Amino acid sequence: MSGQNTGELVDFEAEGEDHWVTLKLKDGGVIKIKMEITAVFRVGNDPNTGLPIYGVQAANVIRLASIPKELIRKSKPTSYS
């Protein structure tokens, strides 16, 4: 498979609020994740039920919400000669 989505592109509207999932990490950090739907396509019908089969193209958005100061490591500036 070439990695391309095959099927008929279907227009869509997203409803509801922007839902972020908050992950509280054991090291004290907090990250937030949400899924952004970029495309929906119909790839055919289930041979047993006749129901349409949809594929969804999505990307995860990850945001660092907070981090303990002790986890922050500043790198030394690189000198260019």
C-alpha cells in the first residue's frame, strides 16, 4: 500500500467543544493532548452488514501544560568559530 487514503472524500463539520485530555505524569509534568480530524473518507461497505466503512485522517496535538523546574535542563550555548 502506498500510504495514500483510497476512497471517496467526505465533507464534514466538527461539533462540540475542543476536548483536551490531560495527562498527569509521574515525574510531575502535565501534558494535554487532543485529536485534530483533517479528513474523512468512505472506503466502501461491509460485505456482511452493508454498512458504510469510513476512514479518518487525524493528527495529535500535544501541549506541555506544566513541568517541575527541576526537570528543566538548559543546554550550554554553542559557540561558532
